[in-house]
Amino acid sequence: MTASAIIFKFDNMSVQYISDTKGQVTAVQVPIKEWEMIKSKYPDVDNIDTSIPEWHKEIIDERLEALKRNPDMILPIETLFDELDN
């Protein structure tokens, strides 16, 4: 199996998921134009600490399991952006 990329569009934004030869997603690419837009909207995005505490990971795992059990909870990304703007 070869490494691959999957491209998704979120409200005119192309997001590319890169996976390794085992099919595991290893990176996400956002076009530079969209990245600059994100940075202008959220100036501290470059200063986000990349280390995630273990208790955060546990919460994320719990939420992902809840989404697997009830996929109707998933909302469009635009809804998230609207909430963040308010």
C-alpha cells in the first residue's frame, strides 16, 4: 500500500489528509491562503502548545466514542465557526 492523501472541502476550504502506507493519518495540510485567513482570525494559533496533557487525551477519547455511538451529534464545521464568532 502506498501513502495517500484525501481532500475534503469545508465551506470553500480544501483540507488534505495525508496517510502513511498503513492507512494511518499522519498529517493535515491546509492551503496557505486558508492558513493565512485562519491566522488573521485567530492570531494566537501559532502559539498553541503542541503537547497535550494525558487527561485531555482521555476526554477526547471519550468524546470520540460518544460520536461513534451517536453520529447524529456531528455538526457541520460552519456551525463551529459560527459559535466561535459569537
